[in-house]
Amino acid sequence: MPPVKKVLIANRGEIAVRIIRACKEMKIATVAVYSTADADSLHVQMADEAVCIGPPASKDSYLHMPNIISAAIITGADAVHPGYGYFSESPSFTEACESCNIRFIGPPATAIEKMGDKAKAREIVTSARVPVIPGAKGIIANDQDALRTAQKIGYPVLIKASAGGGGRGIRRVDRPDDLLTALKTAMAEAEASFGIADVYVEKLIENARHVEVQILGDKHGHYVHLGERECSIQNSRRQKMIEEAPCPILDADTRKKMGAAAVRAARAVGYCSAGTVEFLVDADKKFYFMEMNTRIQVEHPVTEAVTGLDLVKLQLAIAAGEKLPCTQRDISFRGHSIECRITAEDPERAFQPSVGKINRLAWPGGPGVRIDSHMYQGYTVPPYYDPLLGKLIVWGKDRQEAIARMLRCLAEMRIEGLKTNTALHSRILLDPNYQKGEFNTTFVTRKLADAGREAA
Amino acid sequence: MLQGSEAEELTVAAGELQVRIRRGHSTDWHEAEPLPDSGGVETAVQQPEAAADNLSRISAGMVGIFHPAAELKPGTHMQPGQVIGVIESMKQINEVISPDAGAVREVLVEDRSPVEFGQVLVTIEKGSEGHAAS
């Protein structure tokens, strides 16, 4: 298999910049694609070539398959990196690339498809002896089926869209009386959001932590796991805010078991490239498979910080047919890493997005600090895309040092011209329960509610 | 437009419409290969917005390879709805239509050139008589 010579990055924002940086270090040429709203974006300036692929709306540009594939062809790109979001988990995009002799930097279309159908994924990983949340085997057939299943697993339950993801299409049901109404709304929402009304029922694991395992697989059947990331600090819309590695409550034995389970899940679908297996961990440290994300993730830098590996470079090497450079035995974890997602959102106003021009920007610096961002002073944040402005990542010899370093960085950072969630990050990191590592996915919502009560 | 100049980048603004052309560091554009039919192509042209001056700028509505119509030469008179050329994208041929009547002022891209979204292909002097295509 020939090496990759020119990569088209089918994405925007910080992840496009991240991928271009990896390519530059590997002496691989880069092609940026951009919408008319992103003409001044950093990824356009950094790439060797840039092709405008449409107007601002994502469906007409970053989700316009013919324009992206045409851009790859006219620039002679031999590979496409999808980043996260957009076409990163689209089997049809992957197939379109392959049929045009353009390598897709990611897993095969079949693996994306199997993991993309959440109900099917549950069945597949169950047969690979990966523990799943108690619930129905497949999609809900009818009202009777739903009532019977919910009764069997016990309330409260969650109704989830089979094609769902990113926290959308989920309904909580506490009592049997509410089940059928919730089922109807969930199916309508699933149909509207994903085009498929199929739903399944799962037990609600209360006070759970969101812990995910990073895996890598090559095209020769070799797999490793790179440990876990703790991602329980999420806002009221189930969007992750702070991630860290390692998870503060996980012991070496559980880590080993979760890692092995994640590798079994990946192997079961013939996975290759970087991927993430998401688990819920309950108060008794029992873990349950939630879903697999078949792409690079926003929070990948914390894993890079504690393992010393470059996940994007490894994705490029795997796409070129290279074997994994390490076995499980070679992988060790050093220190502690935390990432804060800096977003243009106003936590005081229910995380409403804020757009505008960055009048002043000063990033923090010093030892153990990494910034992944597409921002620069004078850049105008367009209103069409997600509010992520950048990621602030720190490394410390232990969790305590990492927290102190992140607090120091947040205080150093100056972003003027729009509202950001920076102050909320500091408040979370200063919270005694956060510092003790005692939190779950409801932490931010509860903290904001407490603050609201105090203010009232 | 950038050919024969040292410029790396050129921005043309007219009213609300802004078009930027950027020179690639590599200029070895590859020829289009036949692509599987995706069926996803929607519009062939982006209707240019009214320019402050008398010039109508017709731009590419999609990424692909531009093939001008044979009669597309400076001075040729175009009718509204007349095909000025086609953009080949994903094995589909998409016609680019002139929205205005007028004489062709300039053809900005060569035959079989790769074009990006929003790239100006042709300018037309609105109302100008020109000569009829023979």
C-alpha cells in the first residue's frame, strides 16, 4: 500500500488545524476545504491548498459530499481525513471515497455502519462478552414489548434512538404510566432527528460516570488500548466540558478489564484506526458498554499527553497500511492530563452561543500546556457552526499538579469580544468534590442549580 | 485571474458578494476521473447578486471542472437563460446559465480548469449589445 502523499481535511475549526499540524510534521501535503463563512479561518491559511466548497450552511458545504469529493479529485488528494462530526461516521461517505480511489482515514464503512446502529452494536458487543446496560436485546417491536421490557429491567429506564448519538433522542421514564407517551415522543424525535424511528430501552444507571477507552487497531488485526478518559463533566445539554486521563477513581484491575473489553468490541466489528468505546461506570465501579465512536475524538489530546503517542499521526500511518508501532506491553501511562473545552457559550444564559470578533486573545503558556485552536486575534467567530473555540490541555506529574496548572492557565487566558465558559471551568476545578474526584454526569447541572438557589 | 501575476490571493468584492481566489502552492491540478453517480448535486449555478456596477459576475455553484461553451468569447452577446458552460462534478454535467443579457467582458477560467464554489467564471456587461454568437 503506497504512503499517503496529500490529505484533504473534510472539516473545519480546531480539528482541521490539528490534522494539518500532524500532516506537516509527516511531510504530507494538505488541502483545506471551507465554506464562504470560513474564508478567514486558520485551517485555510495553514493548508498548502484550499478549496471553497459552498455557502455557510453545513449541508451545502461541509456536508456536501459531491463538492468535497470533487475538491479531493481536482487537487489530487489521495486521502481524506474526516475529523469528528460531519462525515466522520458516515458509511456512504467512506464508500464514496474508496470508490474514487481516495483513502478514508478511519475505519472501514462496515465497522462504522455496525457501530452506528446502536441496537445492533449492543447485540454485537454482547456476543463479544462486553457488558452492556441491562435492557432489551434489540429495537422495541410494539407497546406491549416496551412495557414488558421496562418491567423486567426495572424503572427508571431510558428510551434511546437506535440511530442516535451525541446525547440526542434520549427520554427518561420513571413510572410505567409515562412509558407509552415517552415512547411515542422518543420515536417521533428519532424519526425527525435521524430519519429512523427505531428505539430501544435500557436501564437508567443513576449517578453514573462517563468513562471511555481509547483503542487503536491496524489493518493487520493488531489492537491496543490507550487507557481511559474520564468525561463526566458535561453541561446541561450533555456536552462534555472537561475531560481527564486517567479517571481518578479507576484502579489498575478495572482499567485492564475495561481496556480488554474495548479491544474485544473493536475486534468484533473488524475495526481499524483510532476509536473510542464509551462506558458508564456505576457507584460500584461496574462498567457497561454505551456506544463506540468510530472516529478521532475532541478529547484525544489527554490520552496523547499521558501516553506520549500522536493519535492523528498513527491514524495516517494505519491508513497507509503500516503496522502498529507498539504492543500493549509497550504502552504505559505517565502523569495526569486535563482538557477544558473553551466554548463561545454563556453559562449564565443556559449556554447560549455567543458570536463576534475576537478583539484580544492571549493564550496561557509555560510548562505542560497545549493549545489546540483555530482562533487568532481579529478572528470573527461565525454563527453557523459549533461553539468550540479551542481546547486548553495541561499535563502534570499527578492530578493535583494538573488541576493547579489548569487553574493557573485559565487565569492567564484572555479572550475578549465574546462570552466564553472560562469562568465556569475555574469554578468547577475549584470545587472540593471535583478536586476529590467525587462527581458524576450530573455534576455541572447540580452546581449551576445550587448557584442559582444561592443567588435567589 | 492570478495567472501572470505574483499575487497569492485575490479578493473581489462587489456589493454584498465577495469572492476570493487563492493560488495553491501546488499547481499540478489533476484531471477529473469519472465518478460514481451520487445523485446529490443540486444547483448548477449560484445566481450572482446585483453588483453596484453594470457588470454581472457569474460564479461556480459547485466544485468541479469547468468547460466553457464554444461561443463563450469576449464580446459575444448572451441572452438570459443561455448556457455559458458546464461544470463536471461527480460524473454529472451541470449547466451554468447566464442570468442577464449582455456582452461577455471576460472569461476568467480556461477550458477544463478546476473551479471552487463561488469562483467567478465569466463577467458580462449588462445591456451591452455585443455581437451575436454565430
